[in-house]
Amino acid sequence: MGMGNLAKMAQQMQADMARAQQELEELRVEGTAGGGVVKAVVSGKLDIVSVAIDPEVVDPDDIDDLQDLVVAAVADAQTNAQAAADEKMNKIAGGFGLPGGLGLPGM
């Protein structure tokens, strides 16, 4: 395999990775709890998109605020978890000069 073929393969892989990243950004996956009373939607990149709570289980006047608070709390937990993962991985990768936890996106 020549250098030209290797460069083409690397370019193709880079294009495939960019396309996959875009697809993950656009992907939406729903999860439920309590028999469907609570629904959450996350992106393929694991970012929380929305939370819906059945109005029958809470005061209807409070539901919008409650849903926003749940989204904010989960987002904060994700941020804290990512920071902890980054710290742990950077301790390991620190000696190798690799940025961002072994050079892996999101690490």
C-alpha cells in the first residue's frame, strides 16, 4: 500500500467520522420512566434535549418549571461527570502529552 492510498484512506476515514458526528448530533433517542409518566430525549452525543412530565402527576401550573429544572439538573450532572472523567483521564494521559484524555473526543 502506497502513501497515496494511505492518504486517501485517511481522508475517507476523516469524512466518514465527520458524517457520523453530524448524524449523532441529529439523532434523538427517547427514554421513559414510571410507565411513561416521565419521558426524556437525548441526542446521539448524549446531550439532554428535553424532559416531559405527565401533567397528571404534578400541579399543572408547575410543570414547565419542573421540566426545565430536571433538564438543568441532568445537564449539570453531565458536565460534572465529564469534568471528573477528564480529570481522571488527564492523570493517565499527562505523562504522554496527549490532550483531552488520550485524545478521544469527549474524554
